[in-house]
Amino acid sequence: MNLPRCAVLDDYQGVALSSADWSPLAGRVEVRVLREHLTDRDALVAAVEDCEFLVVMRERTPVDAALLDRLPRLRLIVTSGLRNASVDVAAARARGITVCGTASSSEPPTELTWALLLGLARHVRTEAQALREGGPWQSTVGADLAGRTLGLVGLGKIGGRVARIGLAFGMDVHAWSPNLTEERAAEHGVRLAKDRRELLGSSDFVSLHLVLSDRTRGLIGEPELRAMRPSAYLVNTSRAGLVDGGALLRALREGWIAGAGLDVFETEPLPADDPLRTLPNVLALPHLGYVTEGNYGRYFGQAVEDIEAFLAGAPVRELS
């Protein structure tokens, strides 16, 4: 009996099958896992062209119209989360392909935002490396959080959680986004900045929490980075495209800002020769914001549910 085939893409850590119970699909679907990120389109097509189902992780592999045209057997795409800008949902629907999503918790990226912010403030990478390598004992002086100003660009689910933690640290928190109102800011106990330049210029730490769109792409460019204090830090756990990458490199190299904590990049995995890997004032992580046991359990557990529902003829969590 020829079973329908499912490919799980970009399982970097090899945890897809152990993060959820796939047994409901046993004897009904043949599941294969691809750990290697295939940037070559021909290699990707060769690996999955016999599949009816794809499970994709966030924006790791773009699924556009050109790829869909080369996968005539494809019937269902399941993406982690309920939003994935790299999946062309309209193109899929036009080809009779269903696209479903899964739940995704806001707590993990909130927690990682603070891991980066605290790491920058207390020079954790520098001090940990010195300790490991027998370097100087206490070579840096950390920045206080209490009494300092935290500026949030975006005050949605994640930004709101980041704000509450900032307030708990005793920080003065203010926020700005294109549609943010004073009432909404007040609900989170924060001030509304009149515009992004005011927010950037008055903050000791700036954290980005906006959805990437045509309107927000490149929102933080050279003028905005130059408006920041030379002692200020920028944290981005949202999307790399919110920031002009070339301007950010100049800002870090020329000291317009003190440093940056980055978990997102225009090209992922980050190329081995990318300067962001080696700049001393960058604390960079390989897009770990959503990578936790709980989130992976949700992603892959609900992917199994989505495939089961599709097989039963009643897809759930279908994306529009």
C-alpha cells in the first residue's frame, strides 16, 4: 500500500519526532524528517517532490508560487504558528493546497528578549569568555536597569509582556508603534512616545516587537540609529527586516550605539563570514526566540492534529 508522504523541513536539532506523539499517523502517513536546511531549490524539490504534506518551521524555508509549481503532489502545508510570511497562502489556495498553522506561545520570545538585554547590560559574553580563558577578573562595569529607560517599538502580545518585566525591574518604560494609542499604552502602565525618533533618542535600551510588513520594513534606518544615544543598546528578537542591515553594521562599527542583541537575521542560518558573528559589541543568537520544549510540543503536536484533520476531510486552524 502506498501511503501519502509527509516531509518535516529544517529540523535543525533533530527533535521533531520526539517533541510530539506521531503515532496517530502510523500506518496512515509516511513521515520523513529533513535536518539539513536546503538552500538549493533543485535539491529541495528532489527531496520533497513525492510528498503530499509539508510541515515547515517558521520562515526557515520559503514556500512561494515557484516552488509550489514544482510540487504537483502537494495537498497540505502545516506551518508552526498562525502567521508565516514566507508561505504564499494565496498561491497555495489557488493550486488547491490547504495551509494550516499551530499555536505559538509569546512567553519564549519574551524571555529571550530579556536574556539578550541582560546579557548586554552586564557584558555576560565578555565576562564569561574571560573567565573560561583565564582572562582578567571583572573587566567590565555593568549598566543598571533600575531607573533607566526602556523603549519598545511595538506593544502587542510580546511587547506588552516585555513592558511588564521592564516595570518590574524599576525601569521607565515607554512605547511607540504606528497605531499605538495613549489608552493602549496606559493599559500596560507605560508612556506613549510621540514618535519613534523621540523614543529612540531618550531610551537606554530599545527593543523591537513589530510584525514585518511593507510599512515596517527598514523602519529603523540610519537616521533612527543616529538618533539613539551612544550608550544605548538595540535588541531585535522580532524580524531582521525591521532594521536597515547596512546602517546597523555602520552604527556598531562606528559607535553610534553601544551594542546590539540580535536573534534574527536577513539570511538564516547566518553565513559563516558575516561580520555580525565577530563584532565585539554584538550579542547574537541563532534565532532561538521560539525554540523551547513547550513551543516545539505545540508546533509538532498540532501539526499531527492538522494532518489528522485533513485526512478526515475537516481541516482545522486553516490560514486565510
